[in-house]
Amino acid sequence: MNCSTIMLRTTCSEVGEPVCHDGLEPLTLRLDEDSVMCYLPQLLESPSSATSCYTALAETLQRLLATVPAPPKDSSSENDRAQFYGSGSFGKGDFRFNPRWCLAGRALEDENSKEVLYLKERVEEETLRTLQGLPDECREVAHGLSEQAESLGSELEPFFNSVLVNFYLDGRAQIKWHADDENCYGPAERIVIGSVSLGAPRPFELRRTPRKGDGRNAQERRRIWLQPGSLLIMAGAMQAKWQHSLPADPTCSTPRINLTFRRIVGPRRRGEPEPSPADDQQRPKGERKQTAERAPAPTCGAGEERVVPQKEAGRVTTQPVANRFAAAEVARRLQDEIASLKPMVVEPNTPLADELTLRETLLRQFSLVWAEDGQDHEAGSK
């Protein structure tokens, strides 16, 4: 990838407006000594390939929106943005996901993940090539990233093992300033994210994480127009030192799809499916299934939320139940739908059988995380 390299040492204009890039040419931004962002306007073979991929994926997402019950914390009707996440297996293992995603998004797996798996391969290839070929101006960042890319790009260890998909209805849908620095992604100074844009072009903004006393000029705001079929790579300490957002665009009247590929590290968390024994032996020791019983969570006192046992070996044995009445209602609804579909399914691989499988999958995942009491952050990057 032949990118121009820009040293962002200048400040923004007097009125605090961001410096803009139209997104039509490749770009590498060295944000500081430890952070780098790379942009490739065309990830796929041609614009027509990007259009075809968008059309196929949009049809899949719309079908899931119409057939899969809304997750407990679905807010798509309020913010014009629906969320999905990768689930199930891919060539080198199985998708991991932040358990919070189950509360706000729908699972993409099996036949519904074909386009996601295709894009995952392309993103991994380009991300590895880009990080290993950063220009001399980025050599301080490049050294650590190149080593990381080589260790993760092996046959048994895929670079990315999770994907979050955002489906934006139009320009009203937006994501506010944030950094993807949750612990499940590893140290914030070494997080690598590959973000693919399909559909409508949208502006992407970044700024230095605000510090006390900073004015708007000190934040060094930048704006890049993400073109359809483009790849944005965020690496180094960008999540530790910078924030990004997708602002509203009143001029945009068409949908956009964004796929954010990340790597989730560490032991499986509550709500994540356990890997098969064969796959588990191929993982680094720190990420293998934890078989020892963990200490139970403390029970609640009088007037506090009750505690229920977890039956699965290796998981936290107790957990607080939040919104138990609403959760029970969602579970009952799913169970009723499954019960009504089962008598109608006479053959596998039919539309009714697929609907039954989708509902059973959602019930299984929802049952694992319905008491999730994590903070309600923004669940995704652009």
C-alpha cells in the first residue's frame, strides 16, 4: 500500500474546524510517537465489487431484522442504527464477542456470515501487509506493530477474531466521541482495529483525548471521508491517546454498513461460547478455556438483587440478576416462538428451519448474558 505520510504536528484553524481529507487517496497519519492510522480507499478489487458486497450483506441484515426478535437492549428505532456481531466458526477458529453485544445486537453466523468471512480475510491480509510496510517516518510505531503482526498472522492464530457490524439507516445515525479501549481488547497501547465501510460515504473524525485546560485547537481534530469499499486501520496507542466519532450528516439519505474487526484476548468471558477441545489446544495458554471453578460471587443482602446459579462448568457460579422481569418476558417470548415453529419444521435447510435455528441461537446466547450488568458504553466504532 503506497500511502502518503503526514506528520500531524500542526494545530487546527482558529475556529477549531478539523483538517479534512476527501478519502479518495491512500493516507498514513502518524498521530504521535506511538499512534498511527492508515486509510486505503479501495479494499476490494473494484468499486463494483464493493457494491455487490454491500448489496448482499444489506439483504442479509434486513432479513435478520425482519425475522430475529429484537435483543433486550436494542435501540435501533431510537438511533437509526442496528447492530450485529460475528458468531460461530471461521477457518482458523471461532468468533469471540464482547458479551454486551448480545444485549444490543443480533448474531451473524453460518449462511448469514458469508460476506463477513470474505471481508475478514481481505482485511487481515491488507492489515498485515500495511503494518509490516509502514514508512520510515513511522518506524518507532512500525517496529512493535510488525512484531505483533508476525506473531498473530500465523497459521493457527488469526489476526482478528471478532467483528461488530453497524447498519446505519441514513445520515441521522451517528456515534459520539469514544475510544475502543476496553480491557477485552488487550493493552490500549497495542490495539489494532480494521474498519470497513460499505454503502454511503460518511465523515469520520478523530481528536486527541481531551485533557484539562485544552481548547479545541489543542485536540488536533482531523476528518476523513470514508468512501464505500474503504479500509481504515487504527493501530499503536491510538485507542489510549485519541478518540474518534462518526458525526451526523444531514446530506446523507442512504444506508451505510460498517464492519469493525478486532482481536479479543484473555479467558472467555461470561456469555461467550466455549471453544471446541480441538480448537482450544491451538490457542495461546492465556486464552484457553478455564476449567477450574471460579470463586462464587458474593450473595446479596436483604432488599438487594437475588443471585442465581450458573450451571456451566468454568463460568462464574453466581451472578446478580438485573431487570429480571423484562428478561423473563423476552425469554418466554422466544420460547413461545420456538414452540410454535417446531411442529411446522419437517425438513432441514428450509426457511422455517432457518428461522427456528436463529431463534434457538438467540435464546441460547441471551440466556447466558441476560443478567449482564456491564456499563452501557457505545458498543462500536464506526
